[in-house]
Amino acid sequence: MFELLRNVGSFILALGILVAVHEWGHFWVARRCGVKVEKFSIGFGKAFWRKTDKYGTEFVLALIPLGGYVKMLDERVAEVSEQDLPYAFNRQHVLKRIAIIAAGPLVNFLFAIVALFLMYLIGLQTIKPVVGSIEPQSILSQSVIPAKATLVQIGERKVTDWEDVNFELMSHIGKKQLILKWTENNHPIAKSAKIDISDWKFDPDKESPLTSLGLMPFRPEVSKTLGYVQKDSAAEKIGLLADDKILRLDGTSMQNWEQIVSHVVAKPNETIQVDVLRNNQNVRLQGLVGSKENDQSVVGYMGFTPRYEAWPEGMVFIHQYGLVRALGKAVDKTWRLMTLSIEMLGKLLTGDVSVKSLSGPIAIAQGAGMSASSGLVYFLSFLALISVNLGIINLLPLPVLDGGHLLYYFIEFLSGRPVPDSVQEVGFKIGGIVLLLLMSVAIFNDIARL
């Protein structure tokens, strides 16, 4: 229940911020273009807070936090008095209308820069992309990348952490070749390999780009010592505590954590005997193993996690920079998010990326909750990512979106006359249907992943 409330709360907060930023872009430029703004609403439905400023704009917070809008004076929507006609949106030069509509997505991109700038100022802890192993018979097994190698470049772009690696691998979906560069033992000269990825199949519901290629990231050794025991779990009911070191299960000596997991998974709802080392003393415990469903089968479950050995020195580092470099990094990262989003949309249209990769509000809420629980810098990174995606999606040439309006206005600018209302109406209907289908697919994907 707490996780659900956290996800919902974080989703509402993130969506509220991003909608406010987007609509503020429309609002700010409309004001400066001489357009009268009647209402600025965050959310839909009944208002629980409202205030009117000296210009007559009503600012509203509404109960349904799933979007927002800026209502401008417009003869196409309602009758406008003679004295207010110069302030109507539809009476403005087409270039002003283009600027007002484009301002929403553009401010989303600027907000992403600000969020990432703050993130780099505060500092983001991350991990160097060091290879743990390459799976035999995988796509990357045709390369000669050794264990403990540090990836430094994928394609044309340098990489410094695993997020960079994932982004650049995703950009290669549908391509025939992948060029990797790496260093070994801190040697300054990088080695490289060209990998044939024409047979690369990637299912985002089952694996990451890394594992689908056969690349296993380096991770510290997992110890047999418990790092966390979940409340009300089978482990807690048996009497296990954090810092207990598991020695034996049912009299069998446990050599590693994988052996512990295998033993537990095979005994759902069965009695288990656990020997642990606690405060330098051997302690014997006994109780029932819990259970959970996994791929339509029932497996044993205890509700504990292990403690990991320490990371090697220098492998964990912090992205933290001064004002100038932080701004440069934020601009570069925002640009990469923008170009990657456009690339992925293109791959979606060509079929290189499956529609199963689309995510809807449930996935966004889960991402918001996870990032918020991890700390401010991770939430800022999440906001930047979603803000860029919101901006890109709004620029799609669908008539119900900002991009559709911009398409009509560009046609008007080039032809010298507005697109006929009848054509616009048909476009709005088609755009609405396409958008509804995309949202339905995304929500279906969300539910399928639960």
C-alpha cells in the first residue's frame, strides 16, 4: 500500500510540475504576443483553488491531476466583444500563433536542461561501465572484450556510465553493425571491435539491451550475509536478522548466495532449518518457507536480500561539476535525450522497435515513485527524461497535439491562407483516434507488465 501511495503521489507531483511548465510556455509567449489569456488550469474538473490576476486571467488548480490547459480568447471557441478582438488568438499573425504553440514543447526542453543542471550541481552517484562477463553463444561473444574491461565509446559517442551505455545501445536497434571501444587496466589506448548485430532481437519486457547482447555488468561479489529482512516475511517469522551469515540450510553447507536462492525456491510452504552465524555464535532456526507466483508456478520465497562486497576503488564515482561545466553537460544530455527520443519514434514507425516498448501512466508512475524514493537527484533526472518525451510527443504532427496545430499554421504561412475548417475538423478526428489507439496500447502494455 505504501509503495502504491508513493508511486501515485510522485506521479501527481511530477505530472503537475511538467504540465505547469508546458502550459506556462504557452501562457508566457501568449501574453507577450498580446493575446488575452482567460484561464490557466493545472488539472481538470472541479477547481479546489482559484485566483484571478489584474489582467483577468483565472489561475486554477483542479481535482483531476491528469493534464492542464491555457484558455485564450478565441472567436472560434466563443463570441468575442468588439473591443477585445485585437487580443484574440485567432486574430494574431500566423508567426505569433506559431510562437505561442511552439513555446510549450520548447519550455519542456529548457526545463530538462534546468533539471539536469541542478542534478549535476548537486552530484549524481554512478558506476563505471566495467564488463563482468560476456555470455557464451551471445551476440557479443564474437568480440574479444575481456572481463574487467571498461567501455569508453559506443558508435560515435563516448560513454561514462551504464545509463550512457544503455542509451547508445538502444540507438543501435535496427542497425547492422555495432562498434565498441574499451580500455583495459586503465591503459590510455582504447581497443575496438565491430560487432554484427543484424540478428539482434530485443524484448524490453524480458531483458535489457545489455543482457540481450550477452553483456553482464561487473557487480561486487554477493556475500552469504543478510543485508535486509523484510517485515512480516517468512524470514522474519523464522527469526532471521540483518547481518546473519547463512551457513547451512537443512544441514547442507551453502557455498554462495546462488545456492541459497536455489534451495529456498525449491521449497515453497515447506519447513526449513537454517544455521546462521550471529555475533560470532552459531544459531539454529526453523520455520516455514513462504511462497509467491513466478511465471505461473509457485516458488519458495523468504523475503531477505544479501549484503554485497564493497565496490573496487574508483568504480563508483559522482557526476558533479561547477556552474559552467554542469550547464554544458545538461545541454548535451538534453540534446541526446531529444535525438534518442526521435530515433526511437522512427524505429517504432519502421518496426525496428515493437509497440510493446510503449509505456503509459502506470509505468510512468512506477518510475516516478522509484526515482523519488532514491533521492532528489534521481527525481530530477526522471523529470528531465519525461519532460523531453512530453515535448517530443507534443510536436508530433497529430492535429490534437501542438505539432498538429503547428502543421496547420506552417501550411497557412507558406500558402498565405488558413487551412479550411472542414479539413482541420477531419484532421482533429483522425488525430484523436490515433492518439487514443496509442494510449490504449501503452496502457495495455503497462497492465501486461504488472
